[in-house]
Amino acid sequence: MAVSVKDVASAAGVSLGTVSNVLNRPDKVRPATRDRVERAMRELGFVRNESARQLKAGRSNTIGYVMLDASNPFFTDVAAGMESAAATAEVSLFLCNSDQRPDRERAYLSRLEQGRVMGILITPVDPESAVLDETRSRGTPLVIVDRTRDGADGQWCTVAVDDVLGGRVALDHLLGLGHERIAFVGGPVELGQVRDRHAGAAQAMAAAGRAAEDFVVVESGALSVAEGMQAADRIAVMPARKRPTAVFCANDLLALGVLQRCVSLGLRVPGDLAIVGYDDIDFAAAAAVPLTSVRQPRREMGQQAANLLMDEATNRCHQHRQVLFTPELVGRASTEGGWTVPGPNRHT
């Protein structure tokens, strides 16, 4: 049977109110009395019922993060930043994985709301989803991460990266190395990041005066290593005169798949195919051929998002902010790089 507050009070020879003060307002208890109560807690193995305390207070001391894809290290790095901010504020973080499925996302939002969490961080499948509006309308603070939302100004907190700029940075790098025919390996077109990175890449090609046929779009069904390998197969069988000499992938998992398949096919990287990824996850630098990638400040994004959420949950004067981080290109051996090209400062 669990040890109760009453058991602690009896063992320490104090009132229930004194035990409550030791737990919640220790500065109000004399040091000698506090020591006696804490010793009784240790000897009895007392564990406070945090759920009951929060239920009585009417608010949880927990925030939730509904991430898009737990298999992608990008999102776990973002979550690590959230955890750091939450720990500093003595708040717990509960992680959920929607696995890019709207039905799972909806179910997790409902469970977190029923659990009376302080607020919810989410990388949504669709940032325009009405489910997000419904959740907020019932009083649960919500911050959108790694996404933007139409009409968010003054209405929502969002934390994202300028992915259009990221696409331009990636293509400018390849164009600057002399590549004329470049492929874009994307992912599901319903994902805003994929559309934005493609748009930025297309803008860079147009600004360089390259013909439309010099920008080869290779579609994939997911942002995964396996899809990247399949994309490499499709590129490898293209006629020599139409085959791109460089590829920009919508994320690092795709890029690592392309790289892995190039190695197995005997293609030289970057001699036969230069490769640029996006996110700069830890595996990018550790690849057999270190991968050039467009870096996102993953942990900083998570910290910023968590701090915005906790401020919204506790500050009556909270003002919604839309934070947009600037990506930077990290050059490595997959494009014969080896340097970092920073962009301008973050803006909101």
C-alpha cells in the first residue's frame, strides 16, 4: 500500500498542514521540523501524488509534443531542445508520434487535452487543420513547430525555418560549383516544407537562367532512406545526356539513401553525382562520404517553441509570435565542400 501524507505526519509527529508545507512551501517550515519530515519521507518511502496535486490545482505541470515522425532524427533533436526548456522550468514533457497520420494526430491531441496538459507543441500533418482550431477553442494553448500557418500573425505562435531560402541556398551552392543539370528529390507534396524547398530551388535555377528541363524533379512517397535509394535508381538509369550531375534532397534521410545507393552502384560522389541534403542531422557528417546539408537550428527551435508555449500558458499578457529561423549551408565532401555559409540573422 502506498505511503500517505497522513503516515508521514504521524511518523514525524507533525500536523498534515506541516507536511503539506514541506512539500509545497518549504520556506515556511523551520529547518529542524523540515528535516524531521523529510527524514520520515525517506524512511517510509513516500512518493508524492503529483497527479492528485495537479488535479486539485486544476492544471497539469506537463506539456506535450506531437511530433511528425519519430524515426527522423530531426524531430528527436527538436524534442531535445523542448526537453531542455521544460526541465529549466521544472515542467515535464510528454512525447507523441503521429507517424504522419492525421488520425493518430487527432487521437493524441484528444488524449493530451483530456489529461489537462499545460499546453501542446505540434508539428502537424496539415498546419491548416481545423482540429488545431478546435483544440485551441477549448482553452488549450498550442504552438506549431516546423510549420507556418496562414493568418497566424497575432493569432498563433509558430516556430519554423525559412525553407524557401534554404532551397535557394542549396541550389546556389551547386550552381556555384558549375552544375547545370540538377535534380530535386522531394517527398509528399502535401508537406509544406517539401513545397517550399522545391520552390526555393526552382527560384535559384530560374535566377541563374537555367532552362526548365535542367531542373529534374524526382518524386518520392516519403522522406526516408528507402525512398532516397529508389530515387537514386531512377536517376542512374536516365540517359547520359539527361542525367543530372547533382541532386538536392528535401531532407537528409533521402540524401543518405541516394548516397548509399550511389556507393552500391559504384557511382562516385561527388564525381558522378554531387549530393546536398537538408536538416544537417548528426548522421550527415558521419556518413561514408560526409554529406553537405542545409542546417536547421533544431534544438534552438525546440527551446523557443517550448518557451513560447509555457509563456502562453502562464502569462495573461502573452503575445503570439511567429519565429522564423534562417538556415545555413554546411559544405562537406559530398559536394567537395568543407565550409559553412551562414545566412542573415533570425527574424520574427
